[in-house]
Amino acid sequence: MALTCSDIFKFIGAVILPPLGVFMETGCGMSFLICCVLTLCGYIPGIIYAIYVITRY
């Protein structure tokens, strides 16, 4: 799996607001909702999950 140039913006979005990075990668789906819940529980788990989703797809 190769990272593209647009992934840089997704990573920046994931650090600033984790659901934003997931939304830019997958759209409004189950991954987005999971990221929102994790971000509400704690900022760091949201970031970790967002980076996981961005590198996975």
C-alpha cells in the first residue's frame, strides 16, 4: 500500500480533528462514527484510530 500526496492532508486533518481525517478517507460511515465516539472519549484514541483508518485504506 503506497501513500499518496493527498494522504498528507488527511494526516494533518486527523491530528487537528480526528473525525475530519476519517471523513476525508472513507466518507460518512461506520468508521467515521467510531472515530467520533473515540474522540469524545479521549483525543488520543481518536487520533490513533484515524491514523489507522487512513493507512488501512
